[in-house]
Amino acid sequence: MAYFLFRTQIISKSNRSAVACAAYRSGEALYSERDGLTKKYGHRDIPPETYILAPKHAPEWVYNRERLWNEVEKVEKQHNAQLAREIIVALPTQLTNEEQTQLLLDFCKENFADEGMVADIAIHRDKKHNPHAHIMLTMRPFNEDGTWGQKRKKVNGKSVHLTNWNDKETLLKWRKNFADKINEKFKEKGINDRVSHESYEKQGIDKVPQIRLSREAYQYEQRMKREAEKQGKPYEPVTYYGKLNQEIQRINQELKALKQKEKVVSISDYQEEKSLNETIESIRKNASLNDVEKASLLLVAKRAKSYVDFAVARRVYHDLAEGNWKKKIDSQQLKLRALKNVINKAYHVYQQEPKQVIQYGFHPGKFNEQLREKIAQLKEMEKSFENELTKYEAVLKKAELALEVQKRLTEEEFRVLYPHAGADFRIEEKYHAVQHFKDTGSVLPESEIPAYAAKKEQEIHRMPTFAEQTRNMYQSLFVLNRTIQKQSKERMEALKERNFDQAFEASRKIEQCMLRKEKMSKELEENKAVLQAILSEHYGRDVFITNTAALLRLHELVERGESSKDFEADLRRIHVSEQQKLERMPKPETEAQIMEYQYRQHVADGLLEAIEEAQRANDRKKYEKDPTKKRQRRRYRGQEFER
């Protein structure tokens, strides 16, 4: 059964802005007359598809999104008025983008616009597997002359709605109509699938529904899932409802297994016509590929120097997407950006204080001549970079296409072996299940596929753990800071010797390091937030320290099972250990030894700062009033005193 989502919510004036909501969903910058601010929510890689549908007697201005929602906020006077009804629907991935859009517009016209509502529609396709639409609906009808109508009127002393838009029956009708439209489209296209607006119980499905997580719980679960993937560990839910949903999934799998036992599928019946081996082999032999797909597979085979299957295609693609060629492209791009920044900074400084351009490696008296030389050098570098980037993107695109072909072939092979399997398996799991059959000639039980695939993935490649990635970033930032200091000294020496070319090159390197540092610092802050959350859960208190080395060492103690569960005691323990390591280090002589010693000293200083930070926090806490304790008072001659 296909996935069905139809969720509604009310946008209230008491805590939200209709203009802001419309700006976020449409991706447009909209001015709000209520607070005088322009609502804008950043750039989207894939801009939303937006439409406005309205009843025939609505005024022309409703098609102006900014004016529409400003007029709504003006006509709704009460501080807690209902500004809009929002409906969020999932669009069926079995349909093309154009078919999804047409289905949605037909549904909105029939159920909303023709019934008197203005429907502001935004289709989001940021994630291929999750196309969905936000539909914002007006709550107040229009009169025939295009003016706003009334929502309610008094009948026998009671206030009643003039429309049925808020009725439960109307919502159920909308849900059913949307499901019916999807099923009609499936039938028209010959898709053997369906959706239902009803619960599992009403549909007669022997399955337990999962519990919808709050936004905060969902985001936390996703963060923990990404961390588990980075560490190469199986993901385990951490929130209460996340764990409950995992248990529900286990129950549903057991129900599914019991149901399958009732109707045993005999492989021998299938093998009478054609053996599984022959069928699997025929999939790749008889695959219908176009010339572009064949060329892409040939390119991957040449780069891998081996037969191409899903694992090989994936390895080649990842090598291109994240390997040395990509790093070279990124380095060239960063070098260009740093060069541009230095030239721009020097130019702006020259307009204000010509003598100050010397700090960027320019001679004040020869600035224009040097500037032309640097711009010509920049253009030459840009041309070379564009050629390299074009070549790289063409190869990457072919590798991506080859990977998609291998995914398709693996899916077909998996369906032969597991004709009744659900859609819960990842492509990596399907690949390893197929490979198991090819290697052993036996079909792996469905329940064993995830664990088997996880083990095989670990054997193929070991990804650095989350803590290792964080430690690498921390060390890289230390090296970057050291490089910036070194280049600053070299620039000063070059300026003393009036060597402007050397000073300019030092300025470019400093700028390049600063750009890398800015990007890496943001990533490190995100990782530190995850570490703080893990440690807070372990110690049962807020771990607020910001020093990366301290967070990493505490996390290491927890992972090894050596933590004392006492936050301050663990901090002091690792500080003593680091100081002892520092004292045992031999006197540094080579450049590498000097850097290692300086890094160890940097870590030890950071641990000491973390201990002092924790102590200061504890001192502050002593003098804070505990809001959970009741005040005890006593009276003396009519006066009250706190104890």
C-alpha cells in the first residue's frame, strides 16, 4: 500500500503570522504590515512550485500573495483569530512531477476554490523521496461583490458557522476525495497500488500504527541516526516514543511473518519453469540500456578496472564525489575565493587609506599596475578552474548514472529472490542479500538481511567514527591557527624587506586559511552540540562546557565504560592524565615534535579551562534560588521573613 499523508492545522493570530507562514512555504520575501518587517527565510536549492486558486467572485488582489495575507490579518481583528487553515499532503512518488501537480490542482479547485476559499499552494521537492505540498486556505468567505463576508451569525441566541469548513465531516470528505483522486490516477496508469484515508483498523489491516513524533523528538532522533551512521554502528532510538515505534515495528514484522507462514510460497514450483540462477543471470544479460548508460558503465569499469556491480559503482561514485579529485577542485575553488577576497579588500582599503594597502602586499605607488596584474592572474586561474570543473562534473554525472543503473538491476534481482518483501529494505541491504545468493546459492531469510548487510558493509569500508571526525576537525583547526600565525610573521618579514610579491602570497594564504577555518568551525560547533547532548544524557545533568578536547575525552571515557558518572571527577581525572603525558614527552626538536608538543599543551590548557568553567557554574548555582522549593515564612510582629 502506498504512503498517504493528509494533515491539517490552524494558523492563529495569537502566536503566528500568516504572512510569515506564506513567505516560508512559498520561498518569497513578503512584507508584513502588522509588524513592518519583511519575512524571508533563506535560499532553497529547489524553489517551491507555487499557485493561488480562488473562487470566481473573489477580488483580483487575492492573486497577489503578499496583499492576500496582509488583508487576512487586517480583517481578522481579534488577537486570537484564526487566520488560515493549512493542509499538508504527501504527493505520490509513483507519479511524475507534472502528474503530481495536476492532481493537486484539480483536488484544490474542486474542494476549496469552488467552495469559496482561496488556496495558496506551495509544492516542495527538496527531497526526491518526500514530495509534499502546503495548502494555506482562507477561513472567511467572500461576498458576491468581492468583499469579505462573515464567518458566523447568531441563530436563536447561538453563534453558528456560515460555512461547513470547520466540520469534522468536511475534513473526512476532503481526505477521502484526495485518496480517491490518487487511486483513480493509479488505476489510469496501470499502477498496482492504492492509498487509503482510513485507519489500519477500518481497512482491516493487521498492523499496529506508529506514533507520530514531535518535531523536536524527530530532529533529535535524526541527529542520533546520523551519528550512528558516521560511527558505523546500528541505530537505536533514544526518545521514549522512538523506542515505542521500534517496538511497534518489531510487532508488525512478527505479524507479517505469521501471515506469510499461512500461505507458504514454494520456490520449487517457480523453478519448474526457470531456475532462480538463470533468472538472476538473465536480468543483467537482457538489460535494456541506452548508449549513454552503456558509456557510463564503461567509464566506471575503466576507472575501477573490474566488473561493475552496485558496490563497485558506488565506490567509484564516492571516490569521485569525495576523493582526491573533489578535494583538488575544492582547494582550487578556495584558493580563487581567497585571491578574490584579498584583491577586493586591497581595492577598498586603497579608496580610503592608500598607504594601508601595503599590508596586502601592494606598493601604494604602483597599486593600479599591480592590481591589473593580479586580476589578470585571477582570470587565468578562473579559466583553468572552469575547464577542470567541467571535466570533473561530466565524469561525476556518468558515475552517478552508472550507479542508478546498478541500483535498478539490483532491485530487479532482489524482487526475483524476495517477491513478497516490503519496501522497508535499503538498496545496500538488497545488494548484499542478492550477493549472498550468488555466493552461496541459498536465499537469506528476510529477518536476517539487515544484520547481515550491516556486517558486510563494515567489512567493505570502515568509516571514521563521529568522535574521530570531531577530533580530526579540532586538530585541523589547531593547525590552521598555527599556519595563520606563521604566515602573519612571514608577511611582516616580507614587508620589512619590501618584498611585495611574497607579502601578497602570505596574505592570500592567510585568507584561504580563514575561509577554511570559518567553514570547519561551523561543522565543529554542530558536532559539539551532539557530544553535549550525549554526555548530558549520560551524566543526568546539563554538560555546558565548550572545550572540544574536554568533550571528546569525556565521550571517550563513556564509550570505554570507564566513566565514574561524576562529571567534575571525570574532568579532573582526564586533566591529570593529559598533564602526565605532557611531562613524559621528550624535549621537542624537529618541527613535527614541536607541533605535537604545542598541540598537547593546547589540549591540557583547554582541559584546565573546562574544569574552571565547571567550577564557576557550580559557584553560580549555589547562589541561585531553587524554584521547586516552597518558601518558608515566619511572622514577627506582623512582618514576614524568608527562611
